[in-house]
Amino acid sequence: MIQFAELKIDALLVSALPNIRYLSGFTGSHGLLLVTPESQTLFTDPRYTIQASQECSSKVKTVAKGPLELAAVEMIRRARFKRIGFESTRLIYDSYQRLKQALPLAASLKPIGPVIEKLRMIKSPEEIARIRRSVLTNSEAFESTVRSIRPGVSEMAIAAELEFKMRRLGAEKAAFETIVAAGPRTALPHAQPTQQKATVNELLLIDMGSCQNGYMSDMTRMLFLGRPSQKIRSMYRAVLNAQLAAIDTVRAGVTAGQVDGKARQVLESEGLAKQFVHSTGHGLGLEIHEPPRLGKKDPTRLEAGMVITIEPGAYIRDFGGIRIEDTVLVTKNGCEVLTTTSKELMLL
Ligand code: ZN
Ligand code: ZN
């Protein structure tokens, strides 16, 4: 529920597409949603007339000519709304300017932070079911692909195969650009796949997610073609221990910072604190990165129904990196790891 009184607004203009989808069901690529305590109106263009009428619970206004903002302002003027909230982290500047110029003098624009994103942090049973499905599709695509990886296959070819498989299994698309990194390139946490080939006695990192029925999944697994050295085995063990320890701390009431702190503490005891260069995880749902962020000292308290990733990693330049990532559902007394794929270093 949007707290209009608390926010001191009469209406909220929602411009972020994932937020529009969350509130109205509309999945198109062009829309603006005007929400009041009594009603919702979606503004979109004629390409989406049929689709919006099929998808939306709210009223739909098709705007044949001119910017959607002007049609929204027309409705604001007629309803005599005074205080109009807008998504300050999401509305583009040009759009803001159009609104500002068209609004009657008596009305004002009020920046509202990520209120819808906060509502979205707690998933409904229906959303959890969709994420669960997305996670399973992702794991199935991974497991049916990786066994056939042989030395000489390029990162790009592996990424293409993984994305093809997930779509054959029911995903609409990949949740993000699939990360496949071979050898020393595994030290780049967000490596983009290249023509680099997987070679014998080197690490291979795969970070992939599916988007199914609009909902994301996210998983990272490590593979090794050949026999890993002692250094790689112990580094792998350290990251896995950090990941398991962090998962162990997850439950309703714990802060995001505490979970991050646990992963950091384990890696520090292994001498890998400086090699862990990102946060421990993030929320996911209609978007791949959503609040909460599981960063250092983040005060957000986890609540039952949040879906987050737990993904500590360690990266050494010119050597390689290791990350292990699961999608996890926060529950009252702990959590449920939704990802079913084995976390052992996969030897090929
Ligand atoms: Zn990931
Ligand atoms: Zn992630």
C-alpha cells in the first residue's frame, strides 16, 4: 500500500516500467501510471491498446499524439490534484521538465524516493512461485549445458548455448548478459564473454540468470577443466565457507550488513578480505538488482518473503577469481536456498 497521507501527496506518477508492471500488470515498454488513493490510470500509446486492456487491472488511456506526461497532466488538472509525487530516482530529466511546464500553477511536483521498490522487497506467494520456477529453469539450463564443455570452446559459445537452453526451457530471456569467463579472466567479476577459449587446467566462471514470467534468478558456479592446484582448491573452499556461513546467518530480523559482515569475516580469516571487492548480494524479482543491497554496514533488516542472492567472491589479478552465488528466500526462522545446483567445484 502506498502511504499517500504519510508521503503528503495526492497522486503518484510512476514512471519506472518494473514498478508500473508491479502495480498494474502492464508489461509494455512505454507507459506512465497515475496512482491515487482511489484509482490507477495507465497512459500508453496505440501500439499497446490491446495488450494493456488484456493485462491491466487499472483504467487505460491510449495517447495517440504527444507525450504521455501531457495526458497525465490533463487528468491531474481535471481532478484538481495539488501535490504530485514522482519517482526521483527513476524519472528522466526531460520528462520532469515536460511535467513541470504543463502542470497548473497550483500543483507542485514532489520527489518521492524508491517507495514502490520498498513494497516490492517483500514477495507475494505468487511472486515466490515465479522466482522458484525461474531458478529451476536456470539450473536446468546450466546442468544440461556444462557437462558438454570441452577445451577449445569459447566463452561466447558457452554463453550462447546457456541462453538458448534457458529459452527452450521456458524463460523469456536471460536476466542479464550471461557472464562466462575463462582462466585469468575469472578475476573480472563482471567479465563479458569473449572469443577466449576454455583451456585445460584453468578456472571457468559462469554467472547466469533466467527471466521467466517476468521474474529473475541468479546463480554463479565454478568449473575446472582438469585437476585444480592446491591454491585453487583452498581458495574455492574459503569462498564456499564464506557463502555457507553467510547463508547460515540469513533470517528475518538480521540486518543486510550482518550477513555481509559474516561473509567478510570468513574471507578475512583466510587472508582474502582485500580480494572480496563487491557486496555479498542483492534483492531480485522483476529486476535483477533490487533492494535490499547486502553491503557493508547496510542497516536494512531482512524480512520473511524477501528474495536475495548470496554471492561472496575472491579475485586475484593475473591468476583468477572464484564466486559462488545462490538465490535465497528469507523466512521467519532462517532461509530457503532456492538454487538446487551442487556447489562443489565442478571438474570436467
Ligand atoms: Zn549473478
Ligand atoms: Zn547477483
